[in-house]
Amino acid sequence: MTKNMGNADRIIRSIIALIAAYLYFAGIVTGAPGIVLIIVAVVFLLTSLVSFCPLYALVGLKTCPVKK
């Protein structure tokens, strides 16, 4: 599993995951949309931690810098 996410992408995903978790746990988003939001937040956090996005791999996208 090669890395396909750059630092900026990882930071943005982490921030979005933290905001989503706040929205859910503060009770701003509840019910089914809240559950979906938490699932998306967990996926964003996990992909940012391992620097690999399966969706990027499917479409051939890489945001990490090219090594020379």
C-alpha cells in the first residue's frame, strides 16, 4: 500500500473529521445524518493517519509529492 495523500490533504481531512465529531457530540447533528457524519469522520481520520485513500487509488489520483 503506497502513500497517495500529501500533508495538506491529510491536514484538511483531519480538520473535517474533528469538525464532524464536534457537530455530532455537541448534538447539532443527530439521528441518521449524525451517524453518517461520524462514519465519514472516522474514514477521513483513518485515511489521513495511514496516508492512503482507496478512492484515490481507484481513480489514479495522488496528492503526495513526487520523489526524484
